[in-house]
Amino acid sequence: MNPITEDDIAHFLYNTPDFFARHAELLSAVQLTSPHSHRAVSLQERQAELLRDKIKQLELKMAELIRNGRDNGRLDLRLEQWAQALLRTRRTADLPGVLLAELQQRFDVPAAALRLWGVADAAAPYAQGVSDGAKSQAAALLKPYVGPNTGFEAVGWLPDPAAVQSVALLPLRLAEPQASDDAAPLAPAFGLIVLASPDPQRFDAELGTDFLARLSALATASLSRLLA
């Protein structure tokens, strides 16, 4: 005969819920070790500890949700203020400069640059120094890139490329790719925004890109006025 194992006992108790109803005296005799005090406690005390731990976890989760909600609210406010600054810009030629200055100020971005191609004013500073390689890289981005600086050519548009550790690259194209029609051709990219930081964690690859996609969409709508 095989010896009875702990799994056998657990299986029996799970499938015999009225066992302790018939042997109630065992409940008061059961002693468990508390992971908090490391002393023997009764079953009721251990259940109370588990309940308190669960309540604490729920409180921490609620606090995190509230904190995230506040952070999202602040981001939305900054995004709205940034969009308002673009709408208040009367001269089309001033848009690239206003866009970058407001972006850096409102979102505390250490360094930023942009380049456009196919624009009406091909001699404008924002249309200079764009190679075919940079254009191809922008065209290949289906969504913003966030992660380490691995030697992107576009980083060279920044004042101090050697200091850049992490980047966000925002492609600008008039039509976004539709998930429901993957075979549809992408609209050609007409620009690229580079956000950069000397902090390798600022634009970490684990960060989501949804908010950056919203930035990219608003920038696209604004800067498309410069196209030829």
C-alpha cells in the first residue's frame, strides 16, 4: 500500500468540504507559521493576515491607478497646450521652430530636431541635410521608435549627437497604416522628428508608443501645410 502524501490529504479536504464541520475542534487546534511574525498562529489569525495582505495589495493597486490617472491627465493637458501653440502660429514657416521649442519646454525633452522633405521651401533649414538613408528609415517606421541610440543618422541633426543615449523617432506621414488592411500601401513619409536624451532610461524600449503616436499625428497635421 502506497503511503499517504500531502497531495492526497489536500485532495481529500478539497473534495470533502464538510470535513471540518464534523470535526470543528480541529480548526481551533491548527497552528500555522505567520510569514510576518514567524510565530505560530491560529488558522483564524492566519486568515485575518491573508485578508489584510489582500486589502493592502488592493490599496496599493488603487493608489497606482490614481497616480497613473493624474500622470495621464497632466500629459493630456500638456498635449493640449502644445497643440494650441501650433494653432496660434500664424506664419507657416515658423511652425517647425515653434513645434520643437514647445515640445522641449512642455515635455522636458533635452534635445529635439526635425527634418522635412518635399516641402515648398526646399532652402529652409528644416529641409537641409536629409539623406536618402534617413528618408528610407523614416519610411520604414510604422510607428514611433523608442529605445537606445544605435547610431541613427537622424541623431546627427541634434546639437550634440555624441551625448545621446536614448531616442524617440516619430515618422510623419499623411495617412496612418490601417490594421484592417495590412496590404494597403503606406503613404510616403515626408518628415521625421527626433527626441533625444543623455539618460539611457528616458526613452526606454519598454515604454509604450501610444502617446508618441498622438504627438506624431498632431505634428503631421500641422507640418503638412509646408508641403509643396
